[in-house]
Amino acid sequence: MTDGRTTISTEVDVAIVGAGIIGLAIASEIARQKAGVFVFEKNYAFGLETSSRNSEVIHSGIYYPTDSLKARFCIEGKGLLYELCEQHGISYKKLGKIIVATEEDEVKQLEKLIQQGQKNGVEDLVLISGTELKKLEPKIEGRAGILSPSTGIIDSHSLLQFYYNQASERGAKFVFNSEVTGIEKMGTKYKVQIKDREGNSTFVARTVINAAGLNSDQIARMSGINISQTGYQLHYCKGEYFSLSSKWRNIISRLVYPPPEQAGLGIHLTLTLDGKVRLGPNAYYVETIDYGVDDSKKDVFYQAAKKFLPYIEFEDLEPEFAGIRPKLQSPGEAFRDFVVVHEDRVGFPGLINLIGIESPGLTASPAIARYVAKMVVDLFN
């Protein structure tokens, strides 16, 4: 079996399905300790879906329930990510962010949020008044805010490239344009079927790691997991982005967020590394994957941004891009945590599922990779 560059033997130690940020980080971490790591990606290159269609924010860990995987991995991953950036020259800025209350009833939300962040171990949060907000961000209107100094932004494409290069240098092999179409348990191993440009082929893997992002529930299903019983069924949540015209470049020096909503963190203001102001994402559930930006939603973005920046004009907004989040929670459902689990408890030893890895997945990526690598080491010992 070959993709023109990589020959795959009939048996491999570790097969990773998906070359997004999580699959790449895991491949890099495991390849440091273990030979025979293969990564299969249905697209022609790595990181083309959720991993490259997001706000590129390094989150601090405020929002998530204490001791949840999202909270633990976000806080650990944040520290690891800043270290990676420093050590390997990955572009980033630790700008900080302010969660802004523009209405009086939102101020109490801020108090709850800061308590939650502190419970999670985020120790640098500061509740600021409207006057203090104005000193930090003169162009922003608000009654109060939470300052989160450890929030930042990162060049996600450089991070993806770094993980890919490091995994490759450590011996991991990447097979692109190769879609996993079947996984069958064979004793303590798995027969994996691949469809590529040359047709169908199979190989055997001792360990299968499902990091397939938007398709991770379907990979779990084809391996024999009942995704209805386990609650692994994913729901696609679309987020669109608009940007402000270049005359508003660097109008803010930090990221500016509203209090969070049920499906996301609300339409917020972020900065690119070169100072462009980006608005988004919104959040609404969809049935199919479509990366088009609906220009008719421009007014919704305008009204959301105008709460913070009353000076902007409707014409200042331009559509930019969209992404899809693989959410475990359905519309109206309460918080759902990441699924990162070795399925030996349900009779599938050697199968590791990662499902519902949405925000803060980018921030959490190095911590998730360490966690999964330890699982794999334990499997082989």
C-alpha cells in the first residue's frame, strides 16, 4: 500500500486516524518513544478542517467545569504551548483578553466566571471596573470586565507544521488521500481498511487511535462501538467569521469577549498576529459541512461588535471564513466534556477514541498528546 511516498507494511504498531492538530500532536509524542507510527488522513494535507478554521486563541481555562478534561488539558496545554512557541520559534503573542459585560445583568456572570476560573487553577484573573477597562482598551465600551493576562494568539498553521515536522523527524509516517473505511477487531489487533486513489487495501494495527475530528464518531461506529449507547454521536456546529477593514487594524490591544453562550463563547473580537481585527465566531447547528460564509448574517455580527465598538460602520465588515466544531452536546444540552478513552472497558483493547475535540482543542493539544502517549506506553508494557 502506498500514497506515492510511504510504503505501509501489512502490520503496524500504531495507526492514527486523522492528521488534524490532535492527530499530529499525538503522532509527534508517541513517535518519540515508539516506532511503527502511521497517520492516515483522508485529505491531501494535514490540518485542513477544524484545526485551521478557528480563532487561533491560546485559552486560559476559565470556562470549563472543574476537573473536566477540557479544564485540565487546557490549563496544562497552555503552559506547554507557550514553551513550545518559545523553544521552536512558533509565532505567538500573549496579549491577554478581557471578557466584557456591556449590560448590568452580565456583571454577575463575570463574578461567577472568575470564581470558576480560579477553581480551575487560573490564578491571574482580575475583575476590572468600567473605568479600568477604559484605561486598558480606550476604544471599548463596557460596564466591567475580567482581565485574563495568560490568554494569547498563535499562528495555528505554524503549529501544525511544527507538529508534522517533529513527528516525521521522529519516524512517524503520514499517508494522505487515504480514507479509513473499515475497522474490524481481530483478537487483540485490528484489521483496518483504507480507500485511496489506487483502490482498497488493508493492514493490521496493534493500536488504533481515533483522532478523526468531524468524523470521529463514525470511525468509532465502524470499529464496533455503539455510538448511541455511548453518547458519541457528534453534532456539527458552524461558526462564521467576519473581519474589520484595515482602517481598524490594531484598534484593540487585547482580545475582547462577551460572556459565553450555550453553544460557544459568543461573537468576540480577536486579533491576528499582524493586527487585523476578526469578529466571530457565531454558533449554530447544521446538518452538513459547508464552509461558506452567509453574508446575510453580517448585521448580526455588526450589532454584536457595535456593543463593544460603537464607532464602527456596517460597511467596515467583510466576510472572512467559517469552521465546523464537532460538538458532543446537542442544541440545548448541557456541557459535554472531551471523550479521550481507551475502550478496553467495553471489549476493545488497543482502541483509543478521541471524540468531541473542539475548543479548547488547539490549546489542549500538547497535553492531550502526552495523555494519549502514556496510554499507548501502558498498552505496550
